[in-house]
Amino acid sequence: MGGRDSEPEDFDDRISGWHHSLSWGDNTESVAPYVPTPLNVVRQMLIIAEIGPDDVLYDLGCGDGRILFTAVEEFNISRAVGFELNPRMVESTRLKIEDRGLNGKIKVVEGNFFEEDFSEASVITLYLTTSGNAKLRPKFHDELRSGARIVSHDFPIVDWITAKHDQGYYSVGSHKIYFYRIPQAYNSKAPEKKEQEDRWDRLKRLFDRG
Ligand SMILES: C[S@@+](CC[C@H](N)C(=O)[O-])C[C@H]1O[C@@H](n2cnc3c(N)ncnc32)[C@H](O)[C@@H]1O
């Protein structure tokens, strides 16, 4: 009586094993399988994104909610919203939110983030795939306001320019962190080159006329 075995399971015991049945193909709307970001990488992502109390963070594909909890509990952010397709993960994360008394600060939306509006977000976190990021690019372009930041674990947003001074990524062990600021991220090399060509075209026309 009263021994360790008769004590109620703690929260992590209750939810452990819930996630193991997940795989890439569970949902046709999925652009990434469930793989959690290690917590030291989560912290670095949030440091790089310079998050603070005034930010509203959206984690697209929030898994077990670790980015949301770290942002609120360690970085004092007042609002973090996660989107997740998998109903069991949503349920377990909501239980955790309840358990920790964070209902006013963290919200998890069950469903496909492609159907959501991102305009409220000042910071977006991603751990998806390069092709998933590319599919999101037009939405980011249309919906994110100037000053918004995007921080992506391991996968870049192709054709966009990172905000790191040498335009590369940050490394945390073998993990990469890509960081973008809106609207500087849009300044791809291609339009500049085109502008230069247009200038030459104009000059050529002037010479041809003369
Ligand atoms: C690699 S995990 C990342 C989990 C968490 N963000 C982290 O970094 O620990 C990607 C998550 O995105 C979810 N996901 C993939 N496509 C999605 C979509 N279209 N809408 C909502 N969630 C999606 C998957 O179910 C999975 O849990």
C-alpha cells in the first residue's frame, strides 16, 4: 500500500507511446513526419529569433508542443499558437497545457496549417521539409507583416535570403537553423540581375537609335 507501483502514473507516463504510431503517410495533407526538435536546438531557435513578451509565435506542425512551452515558460512570450494535424498529439498537448495552467497563453489548433491565416504571427517556427517550406512560401509572402521572423530547423526556404550576416545558417551540433526576416528575405539575387539586364537593354536601345 502506498508504494511506488500503486501511485498514479505521472503525466509523461500517461502520454508516452501515444506518438509511436505516427508516420509520414498518416495524413495526405502532411508535409512532414513527426520528429521532435531537441530542446537545446529549440532554445537556440528562439534566441536567434530574438523572441520576447510582445511576440506572437506560431509553430506550424507543433508536435508535442515543445516549442510553444519553451517560448512561454523560458522566454516569457505571452501568446503561442500551434497547429497540428494529428489529433492524438493535439489531445496530449492540450492536456499538458491544462496541467501546467497555461490555457491563457498557449493554444493548439487541430488541422491543416495551409488553411490558416498567419497574419497575427510575429514569429513563425518550422521543422518540416524543404518542399513543405516551399509550399508555404506564397502564404508567408501574402500574409506576414513587415518585421515578422521565420526560424526553420534544418530546412531552408529556397530562394529566400537568410538574415545571418553571411547569408548562411546557424549550426547547433549537426543541426542547422535558418533565420529569415520579412521583407528582407525576399531580396533574391534574380530580380537584381534582371534589373541590371533591363538597364543594359535601355542603353542598347539608345545606341541603336543613335
Ligand atoms: C518534424 S515535426 C516537428 C514538431 C515540432 N514543431 C518540433 O519542432 O518539435 C512536424 C510536425 O508537423 C505536422 N504537420 C505536417 N504537415 C502538417 C500540416 N499540413 N498541418 C498541420 N500539421 C502538420 C506533423 O504531424 C508533425 O507533427
